[in-house]
Amino acid sequence: MTALLTLAKREYLSFFRTPLGWVVAALFLFLSGLVFSRAVLVPGEVASLREFFTLWWSLLAIIAPAVSMRLVADEIRTGTIETLLTSPAPELTIALAKFAAAAGFLATCLLPTLVYPAILFAVSRPDAGPMLTGYAGVLLLGWLYLAVGLLLSSLTSSQTLAFLGTLFVILAAELGAQQLAIRLPAPFDAAAMKLSVSIRVADFARGILDTRHVLFMVTLSAFFIGVSACVLRARRWR
């Protein structure tokens, strides 16, 4: 546990030591602010963040790869991966520390967006329930995308390739699920749509805290982290 916390803290702080971390945070806040101003602050509409959270899957499809692309790829590029892999820390601990740092950075970027609910509460009386589940959905989806990015980052020394690979996997999975659902007959179309994360995020945005959605995202995140640990182990034994 000590090694995990130490590695996670080092990795988390490294986001703020490079211009990339600040650029990603600025992009995150710019895009979220744009979505809030265009989709939520609409005169005459119900005071709700539902549209804001529904669009978050597309925002995270850009932000998460930018956050995760350097996690392992930069270590490989600079050669520090050799030092890391010769440390006593197991590969799973390293993978979990990298993931925890990225998840912490994403949560830090998300904190300023709490001003949006505050604005709505200042001008109206919105329902707080869908806001809480909406933020839970954003965090779970962000963790899933970061886990995918961690795996892609562990496979290459190029941050650009890791970014593009993660973005491709995210978009291919989402668009593939939708296209598959269109072409399959009932009841298989419904099963295919359950693979769509945008549908699951929409449920969170409506205030539905479905344990199946939570289990889906947590299980997939754990799977990608585990595979990343296996990739790191393969690198250690090269």
C-alpha cells in the first residue's frame, strides 16, 4: 500500500510539473464551460444538467486520452521504465498507481465544474438527485476511458500514438455498438445497445443509479488495468 500511494502521488504531481497537464486542464474547463453555456443556460428551459452530462461521453473521449497518453509511454520513451520495473513494486501496483494518479487528476479538473450546479441553485430550484448521479456517471466513465488509455500507453513509447489509439478504441466501441444495434433484430439489438456508454451516461444524467451500469464500468476498468499490469510484466521479463 505504501508503494502504491508513493507512486500515485509522484505520478499525480507530475501532471502539474509539465505544460501538458495545464493545457489538458484548461481544455477540460473550456469544453465543459462551452457545453454548459450552450446546452444548459437556455432561457425558458428546465434548470437541469441532464444535457450537460449526456454530452460528457464525447468530451471525455478527447480529454481522457490526453490525460492517459503519457502514463507509461513517457516512461518508455525516456528510459525510466527500466528503473520503475526493477523496483520491488509489483506490476499491478504500478498499474494501479498510474491509474489512480490519472483518476485523481481527472477529479481535480472536475472540481471547478461544481460552480455550474451552484449557478443553477442560485437562479432556480433544480433537483439535486440527477446532478449527483450525473457526476457519478462522469467519474465512472472517465475511469473506464483512463483504464483503456493506460493499456494503450503501456504498448508504445509514442504519446501521440497512445492518444490516437485510445481515441480510436473509444469511438470504435461506441459507434460500433450503435451500428450493431441498428443491424441486429430484436432482442439482440437491445443487447448490443447495452454496450453503448452514451446510453448508460444518459441514465445517470436522468438520475438513474443503475447498479448494472456501475458494475459494467468498474469491471471493464479493472479488466484493462489488469491487462496493463500483464503488459508491464512482459516488459520486465524482456
